[in-house]
Amino acid sequence: MRVSRRGIWRALLLSLLFSGALPLAAQQLPLELSSYPRTDLTITQAHPARVHSFRVWVADTDARAQQGLMFVSDLPQSQGMIFPLVPPRVENMWMKNTYIELDMLFIGSGGRVEKIIERAHPMSLETLSSGGPVAAVLELKGGSVARLGLKVGDQVSWKPAS
């Protein structure tokens, strides 16, 4: 029987996986985005008065929050992901295994945007921090903040996940 190099590598990887020799993170397969709850979210701007609507995934568990939008190759402009933080805290994010640019909006307890990071670099391990306690982080497609004219102080609200 002929065994290809690819077959040998696959067998080696599987044996490492099932032997426990690989770190736990390497043993877990990515979660399907379709398994995340969804909700409607709005961003309301005071000046000029505008309301922007999004359909977002909710990263409501540690596993979902750790994965976030990793492995996503395209994100429509009307979608995103919200990371609720209970209780509010300083939140640090990164772009490991994230293939697309993201805009991050750090949201305070009152729903007000406290800080914005635009066009976070794909695949970067740089720490992106809220700088202070926040109640949520919203990730949108990179360039959305500039395209929509979003600013610190804008109001964000969302319904409980469905």
C-alpha cells in the first residue's frame, strides 16, 4: 500500500491530537458562526441625527468570545458581533486568526461609545484595549466607522439575543 506524505502528516497530527500532546486550544475545532445567537443592534448618532441598524452575532460565552470573528473571510456591512461584558471591565482584544479588518467600538455601561479602534490589522497579536471599564465591544467590518461617520458618544442599543 502506498502512503502519501500528506497521509503521513495527517496520521501524525491525529495521533498527537488524540494523545493529548497538542495544547487544548489546538484540539478544539472552530465554532460555527451559525451556532451563535443573533440580535438586532442600532447605533444612534446625535449630530447629524441618524440611526444605523445591524444584525449581529452575540459572543455570550467564553468560547464564543475567545473565537469572535476568527476564521471569517467576509463580513457584510450590515452585520457584526457584540461581546457583552458582565460585569463591565477593561477589555483587551486581538486579531489572531482574523482574516479581515475590523472596527471596534468599546461601549460603556450606559450604551455610549467610549472608544473606537478603526481598521484593526488582520492576524495581528497586538493588544487592543478599551483603556477603561466597558460593558460591551462591538466589531464591525473595517471602514464602517469612517463610512458611517460614527463617533465617541454615539448611543448603541441591542435587544436580548434570539
